Amino acid sequence: MSETGDKSPSEKKISFEDALSQLERIVDAVEQEEISLEQSIDKYAHGMNLIKYCRGILDQAEKRIELISEQEKKDRSTNPPA
């Protein structure tokens, strides 16, 4: 399936890094004007899906980091260094 396929990135279960790589390829192709207007629009739509997918991953990572930080603060307050 091409980059402009029907499935969203989350349905394909791609990694964050793979999604970023696809975004870079889309930007390069559009900037170099190697594709038609219709292809540009399709790639734009796919790129927007990739951005949404990446933001979701980043949001989850941020929440995990916040939880880890909160737990560390709790551990320090209940078990102060000797």
C-alpha cells in the first residue's frame, strides 16, 4: 500500500520514527514539486493523519513521564535520604 493508502497510521501500527520518516518524505516530495496537485492533496491529508498519530504518541509519552515524576516525588517525600 502506498503512503496515501486508506488506513490511518494507527491501524498500520507503525512506530513514531517510521511516521516521522514518512512525514519527511511527504514534505520533500511536495517541496520538490515532483508530484501533481492531486497527489499533493492526498499526501497532505496523509501527512495530517501522521501528525495526529505522532501527537498522540507524544501525549502518551508525556503522561508517562509525568506519572514517573510524580511517583519519584512521592517516594522522596515518604522515604527521605538518611
